[in-house]
Amino acid sequence: MSKHARRDPNRYPIGWSADRVKAVIKHYESQTADDAIAEADRAFVNAKQEWVAIPLELVPVIRELLARYEDRRTAGRTRPGRRVTRAGR
């Protein structure tokens, strides 16, 4: 490295580098609008989940229902010494 070359000041997650970030940026900057929409649509396809719009005032109720569902679904699966916490609490 020459004495004038600067070290990259960014810190990347494991497996990432400046070159990888540049490649991702290039991918998205060269995407057409139709390609971007198609990619976004594919991200939400999941046979076991559904996206629904609900009134904001119902969000706490829905979170509680989901927490109870998750508690029943995972009952007995936690490792000893681990505490189960709920998101948003």
C-alpha cells in the first residue's frame, strides 16, 4: 500500500467487503423499474405467511395473539437457562 493510499474506513459484516458492496450497488443501480418490482414481489412470496393491513390500534392485540401462538408452538423447545422474550416488550 502506498503511503498516499487510504484505508477503507467502513466496517463490514463478516463475508462483506468494499468490492461486494460496490457489486450490490451496481446491481440495483442498473436494474429497470420492472425488474425491481418483480424482485420486491418475489421477496414477499411465502406459502406459510400472509401480509395483511390492520388498523394501528389493533397492533398491540395482534402482537399479543402472535406471542401466545409462538409460546404454544415453541413450548418445551427452549434450552435450559435461556429466557424467552417477546418483541416489542
